[in-house]
Amino acid sequence: MTNRILSGMRPTGRLQLGNYVGALKNWVHLQDEYDCFFMIADWHALTSNYADPGDMRRNMRAVLLDWLASGIDPERSTIFVQSLVKEHAELNLLLGMFTPLAWLERCPTYKDQITQLANKEIETHGFLGYPVLMAADIILYRANFVPVGEDQLPHLEIAREIARRVNFFHGGPIETGTNLPTRPIFPEPEPLLSAIPRLAGLDGRKMSKSYDNAIYLDDTAETVQTKARSMMTDPARVRRTDPGNPDICPVFSYHKLFSSPEIVAEVDRDCRTAAIGCIDCKKLLANSLNTLLDPMRERRAVLENDTPRLTEILEAGNARAREEAERTMGVLRERLSLPASARDAVNAS
Ligand code: TRP
Ligand code: SF4
């Protein structure tokens, strides 16, 4: 049986180059090998944005377009919206029964966020339960692997612990007609860490919306050129004739990720001897970036005005996700002695 993957992103806005190299690019390749489920995690976005959700629907559309433009293929992968598959909420509730508070309270991301987002009131049930909802996302599809960044590892560890705990109490052979694996009921999901390092912003700081230092997947070729031109370089390289040090230059770190090995070698050599100037070096970079982004622009252009097609993609994805979710919930409800119907509820034999 093909292994299954589930991953998700919160719809918080257009995606950046950093999201592409850190996650999306990996997802696109995983489609060749796995049965992939990709989820727009709108409920997760609400855990911290409940007071001001912003334009969540617009963001959702933007994320969907970014995924499709990047090569996520709705014919092969299941693309869906978390809040449109209500079983996520049901499983979240049930997994909550099994989750000791201490697991959540000691979660490092929780402790970090409480200090970092001090301006938001997130000492809430929902925010503390973020990892439980994430565990539900994964367990609902009985996913074997979860491609995530390092920041999500603590959440995944909790998901594994929850799966293990449910298996401990309720694993065992299934008597009646499902083709779910017998003992244990849920696979313990494993992380798939992508090896790609964090992409710095144009100014060398952390790439972030609030610093306005990012390149977006939907930036035009001209915008990419302008942004490349504005990038920080080796600050010691003041004049064209000064030799530079690519090892400390953000432009070079982009070359290493986006340019051909020949260009990387050329820049590495010629910067140190001042044989290449920063303006030309940045032009080379803009070309490399646009070579990556051009095919995405073509796919985006086809889809961006085709709302019926986008609707159809999500409808099909949601339906497929629901089907899997219902299967899992059917088994779990039975294990937990919950009735499947009124008749079931009064038929105590
Ligand atoms: N918490 C993840 C993030 O912020 C998004 C997410 C929600 C997710 N549910 C998930 C990722 C399930 C993987 C699996 O990036
Ligand atoms: Fe950076 Fe390129 Fe200028 Fe060297 S030539 S300092 S790598 S921008």
C-alpha cells in the first residue's frame, strides 16, 4: 500500500520564496511517491487570529493558487479545506479526552508563542489545544508521514504520543468489515524533515511579512528584478573594485539555492577578486529566480480567473478527504462505544 502523507499550511497570506524552498518544493516531489493530502488549515489560523481573522477567504484563495502554480497536482493529490471537513472537529474533541494537559503545557512552541504574541490573548483552550487539532488532522487520514519544518517537530511528537495512547487503550483486531489495518488502529505519524535551510530575507534578516523583505511567488518578473537589486550585499564591498566575501552575502546565499552550479562557482570566484560587480551579480540572481518562477506564472495565469475550476478542485478534494475521515471516525466511534445511530443507541444487546 502506498504510504500516505498529510501536511498543511495556515492561510495567512500569499506564499514567499521561503515557503517554496522550505516546504512546497518538497511537497511537489512527494506527489510522485506518496498518496498526498494537503490541507488549508483555517481553524489553526483562528487559534491565534480569532479576534481579527483578516481576509481569511482571500488568503485561502491565494494559498490555493500558490500551491497549484507550484505544481501541486489536484489529479494526484487531495487538496482540501480543514473547516469544510467537520470530522477534524470531532476527532479533535475525542483526542482531547486522551491528551494529558501536561503534554500541552510543556510544549515549547506554546511557551514561546505565549511570550512572543504577548499582545494577543492566546492563553485560551483553543490555543493550548493547537497540537491536539494538528494530531487530529494527521490521525484522521491515518497518515504515515508528515512533511514539516523543524518548528513543527514538537507538535508532531505530541501527535505521535496521542496516537500511541489511543492505540494503547483501543488498539486490537477489528471484527467487522473495514479494511483498516488491525492493531494498532492509528499509525504513529513520522516527520519528513526537508533538508533545506531557512531562506533569509532580502536584507539578510529573517524573511518576514512585517519586515517587508520577501519575494513572493506571485511577484512579477520586474518586481523580482527590483527586489534583487535592493538586496543587501557584503557591507565591506563599498566600491566596485573592492573584493567581496560571498560567504557573508545574502545574494550569494540565494545563488546557492536558486542558480546553476556554474553560476554559483563563477560568483564565488569572481566576487572574491572583484571580477564581478554586485549589480551584475544581482542581475544573474534575478534571472535564476525568474527561471524558477516563470512556469509558475504560466500555471497561475491559466487558473487565476477560473473560479469555477478552483471551486471544483476544492470540492473534489473536500469530498475525498471526507470519505477518508468518515472511515476513520466510524472505527473510532465504535471503539469508544459511541452509537452510530439512534437505533444503535438504544440497542444495548
Ligand atoms: N501547524 C502547521 C504550521 O503552522 C500547519 C498545520 C496544521 C499542519 N495542521 C497540520 C502541518 C497537520 C502538518 C500537519 O505550519
Ligand atoms: Fe554579494 Fe555578489 Fe556583490 Fe559578491 S558580487 S558581494 S556575492 S552581490
